[in-house]
Amino acid sequence: MFRLIAVDIDGTLLRSDKTVSPRTRDALRTARDQGAVLMLASGRPEHGLRHLAETLGLGLERLVLASCNGAAVVDAETEEIICHRTLDPALVVRVLDLVEELGLAAMTPLGHVVQATREDGYNVSAEAPANGMELAITPRFEDLGEPLHKVLVCAEPALLARHVETFRRELHGQAELALSAPFYLEITPPGVDKGSGLLDYCAARDLDPAEAAAFGDNENDLPMLRAAGTGVAMGNALDHVKDGADRVTASNDDDGIAVVLEEHFASTS
């Protein structure tokens, strides 16, 4: 039986219509009733994950929020900070220099506000309301004077694809980079990803990662699938994510999470 269930959000927990199916909701409730902890693991900020949990009616008991791709891990019920990792300020400056040079945009979460370098940046206007947050424009994030968990570079997919390797080359060894969507490049501190977030939680709770199951579909989910004892790729996952998982389940639209959990947790209904 799994003691920790870590799930990505978009393309994994959520169906294409952005809802959670009744079957998946019931499977997660059964697992938590039997002692498992649910971890929401996402590139979204903590405020956005809390907003999502409230919107979906997931409840806070036995719920952990691994936000910003694992840079911040918090017990949702007690608000205990389990992990808090931030970017080197000099690296933030270099990232924003690259963003400006390449004509892209960037965002970073800070409290209940999404800070963006440009109001007209790709998907900038949608990111804040999607997370129940406010939007503010700050062309240079170093001017905020605050430690940052991540920088999210955003651009039209074809444009971002042309520049991803530039970021990888320029930031090699200084940060973790992962695409969370075709239009989002997540930049987090070195060694920080969803997998490190899962391991940080396990270490804090004296939990063997072998007793964890992780579900995902995208590139930034791979470290988490590898860190967990059972890494599960959704049926709709990218091919290389499926190749890196322990098993492949049904798609997010076909109750892929529930299919696996029902094998491990007996229904109490």
C-alpha cells in the first residue's frame, strides 16, 4: 500500500475539461482515509495550489503542496514549511538578461501576486487568474528584493522551442530547467525539481520513497516518477515520460490515477 501519492495537475489529476472525475476523486479519498498522504506536485505556486485544492474540494487533511516544481513544499493543513529553496539572485539577473535579449517574457510568483516582466507576454494575462492570484508588472525581478523560488519563461511554443537550448547552454550547472508546457520553461535552483520535492518530504517524515507512488505526463514530472518507488506515466504522457516510468496507466480522461489506486486500496463503500 502506498503511503504517499504524488500527482501532477494538468494532464494528470485534471481531465481535459479541467475537472477531476468522480472515480478519481473517490480513489484519492479512499487512499487518504486509509492513511496515505496526497501530494499535489506542480509548477504552480503555493497560493495557486491552495486555490486549486479549494476549488476541487480536496480538503486540507493529509494534503501536501509541492509547488514551483518542488522548490517549496508545505503541509497544507498545518502550513509547516518542509522545504524552501530559492534562486541565486545573480542567476535571476542572468535569466532576465536572456529573456530581454531574446524578446521573451517571464513570470515569478511572490505571495499572492504573479509578477511578470511584460503585460503582453505569452499567457501572462491568464496565469494569475488561473491561480486565484493578482498580476503585477515588474520588468526586472531583482528590483523586488525578495528570494524567488523560480522564474517561468513564457513564449509562443515555436518561439520558445527555438531558444530552449540557449537557456540550457547559458545556465548549465547553475539551475534546473524543464518544460512544463510547450509555452513554459521552468527555471528552479540547481538540484530542485519535483523529484527533490518528493524526497525532501520523505526525509522530513521518515518515509521510504519506495512507499511512494507518483503520477505524471510531462517532462518536468520525470524526476518525480524516478524518485518514487512506483512511477506511473499517464496514457496521454509524452513518449519519453512513458519510457522513464515504471508503468503506464490509462489517460487523464480515462481515470488513470484511479486505475492504479484501486489495485492498492480496498474500497470502504
